[in-house]
Amino acid sequence: MQKSNCFRDFIKYSSLNVLGMIGLSCYILADTFFVSKGLGTNGLAALNLAIPIYSFIHGSGLMIGIGGGTKYSIQKNYEIPQNLHAIFTNSIYFATILAVFFVMVGLFFTEPIVALFGADATIFAMTRTYIQVILLFAPAFLANNVLLSFVRNDGAPQLSMAAMIAGSLSNVVLDYLFIFPWKMGIFGAAFATGLSPILSMLVLSIHFIRKNNHFRFLKCRCSRKLFAGIFLNGAPSLVAELSSGIVMIVFNAILLSLQGNVGVAAYGVIANLSLVVIAIYTGIAQGIQPIMSNNFGAGNLKNVHSILKYALSAMLILSGIIYTGVFWGASPIAAIFNSEQNALLQTIAMQGLKLYFIACPFVGFNIMISVYFTSTEYAGPAHVISLLRGFFIIIPMAFLLSNMAGMAGIWCAFPATESIVMLLSFVFYMHCKKRRIHSEKRDFAFREV
């Protein structure tokens, strides 16, 4: 692949995938908007307490999709159809095991989870309903994530994007119908979200009819080796989503102690808008993953680094645009989700938007570098980055800064964490780059001898 082709492929895959990921992230954003209009501050608080469950399911799907998709894309260079079918089949097996787990949790453990998340008597029932419905639809979310990744890695990013947007638009329409004309409350919001990936998969089914489809389900036993490879390549995505959910739980607990349900509702506005912003970065990252993996499998490391540079440049431009929009638009953004015109919610949300989104370029850099490591089958640094972002820095930082500066401190915990991790990510990248340069020199010297 020539450098010009790399740029063309970067634009093609990333732009389509960003649009698709924005659509996918709007599953929850649409719920947030319609719940805030139909159920007010308490509904918004209940939804925000429940969202971590969606993060856990979505992260599991991304882990299998990206992990399996990376192995699939690299294996395509060797043109052994049986290997491609086996990777896809074992990805489906993996998703099925996790789907059964989530459904069992939804059937038998919903109430303890709601209590653990801190819901009080006023919002307990709404939170329980949303969590249970989302857990029971886990098989659809997991299967959709796996199929989206494999279709994208099989050279059909347009279809992947169309499926994600179709699912998101259906969620918006169904949210409106279920919450307002049909008066189904928060159950309607969750039910609409659960139906959306089913429509997305109907669109993706077109790929199996096409002649250029290179993967299909193959009757074979589960492969522990493939399971391990899928998990290792996809674990950073899983950790990122798990950590997002855990961070939301921690933030909700701190906000409940500082400002009660109103503070949690305000965080719901910020967290859900953050999901859309992170989806943009994830869209770029998932867009570059197939072309990075393909070039890496073919031994074209120069192209891999060119693609990374394009991704980082696009990320920086988008970060500037996003933060400018959020900073100057904080008041109208908060007002969109403040149907009761709660003055305290408006004030808290405006302050949070301006401080929380300072993290934009740092988050973007960390996501791009992580996918670079996983796409080149060097997942160790990506695991470290994800763990630092999701557990070992963000949680202590949230408690420390909230004790020092109250609400302003809790909002600043996110950008402070991401900036620290960005510095460490850069060190990992430079170390990896030097190691591969030395490896290339040794290989060249060996060939000369």
C-alpha cells in the first residue's frame, strides 16, 4: 500500500466509522433526552445510575469484536479460509457465553445491583427496571458488536456504518413512541434501546448474502487458544468500558453525598454527552484498526505509523472544535436536558461541562495509542493504559480532588487523570517504536549475512 492509499483508506474507514459510532452512542443519549423530558430530574438520575450496566455489556461486545476482528484482519493476509471461519465462530461462542452470564444476572441479581449503585427509594424502581431490561437484551448487544467489527474488517465499513446509524435512528423513534404516546415510562426507554441492535443486525445480514463475504459460522469446538487471543487483543477495549462504568458508579456515589439526586442528574448530562465525544475518538480508532492490522500483517510498519499520525492529527482538530462548542454552549446544552428548569441542576451541569471536557485531547490520544498497540499485536502497553485510566489513577483522583475542591474537584478528576496517562502512553509508544526499529535493523543485518 502506498502512502496516498493509506490516507485514502484512513479517510474512508474512519469517517464512516465515526458516523456509525456517533449513531451507536446515541442509544443512551436518546434515552437521556426523552427520559429528561418525560420523567424529569428523578428519571434522569435513575438512568444515570443504571448506565454502567450498559457500559459493561458494550465493553464485552467491543472486546470480542475488536479482539476477534484484529486476528481476522491479520489472518486475511495468509488466505486460509478455515482460519478465518474459526476466528469468527469462536468469537460467536465467546459472545454466547457472556450473553448467558448477563441474562442470568438480569433474571436473579437486579435488585442487589440497584442497591449497590446507591439508588434511594424515590428512584429505586425506575433504576431496577432499566437495568433488568438492558441485561435481558445483552445477547443482542453482544452479537451486534461482534458482527459490526467483522463486517468492518471484511472490507465493508459502509455497511457497518449504515447498520449503526439504522439502529440509533430506530432507538430515537421508538424512545419517543414508547415514552410519550404510549406512556411506557423508563421501561419504554430501555425496551427501545434493546430493540435497536436487532435492527442493526438485520442491516448487517446483507453482508452474508454478498459474494465477497470471507467469514461464516463453522461447526467446530471452542478453541482456548483463540479465546485467549481474542481476549488479549480486545481486553483494552473491555477495560476501557468497564472502567467507564466503574468510574460512573464512583462519581455517582460522590455526587450523591455532595448534591444528592440533582448532582447525579447533572452528571447524567455530562456523562452521556461524554459518551458521544468518546464515541468519535473510538470511531477513528476502530476505523484505523483494520488498515493498521492489515499493514502490520503485511510487514508495512511505515504505513502503520503514517496512519497513526493521520489519526492523531484528526483527533486534535476535532478536540479543539468539540471543546470550543461545549465551553460556549454549556448553558443551552444543560438546558436541553433540564425540562423542569431546575436552577441547581443547570448551575452544576454548566460548571461540569466546562471542566470535564478539558480532557478531550488527552482522552483522544490515549484511545489512539491503545488501538495502535492492539492492532499491532503488542497489547501489553494498551492493557496498562486502560487500567491506569480506569482504575488506578481516576478513582483515587476523584476522591482526592472532590475532598479538596468539592464539585469542581470531581469534574477535574477526569482531565487530570487522562493528562497523566497521556504522558505515560507517549513513553510506551517511543519505547515500542525504538524496539521495532532495532528489530528491523537486526533482521536486515541477518538477511545481508
